[in-house]
Amino acid sequence: MTLVSIEICMGSACYLLGAQDLLEAIESLAPEKKAKIDLRGATCLKACGNGPNIKVDGVLLSNVTPKELLEIIHDKING
């Protein structure tokens, strides 16, 4: 099984811009979907003005909303 690698920036700027909401969106997923995610926190992804920032499989994404994140996860898991 290939895991989807997700890094959520938890630095001050990203946290204030909604990183916690992204984390909560992932936590709301069904256990079988969460099992397919390698979730990590990061202290800074060097795009502070554009947060919240995440990396999905190494690709930096900025201004991500919880809805967008869940769509990305769905697409990655379901191909």
C-alpha cells in the first residue's frame, strides 16, 4: 500500500492562518483513509505569507482550505 505523505506547517503564521483546521479535517476522516496517510508536522515550509502551507508527496501547496485538502486526499487515495 502506498501512503500519501502530508506535511502540515504548524509554524506561527500557518497556525494562525488555519493549519489547525487542516489537521482537524484529516482527523475527521474514516480510519481506513487515515491509515493511508503518512501525516507529519513541520515547523516552517518557507512560504509564511501564503499559509496555511502543506506538502503533499513533496509538493508545496499554499492557501489550502480543509475542503481542498480533503479533495486532494480523496484524489490521491482513489487515483
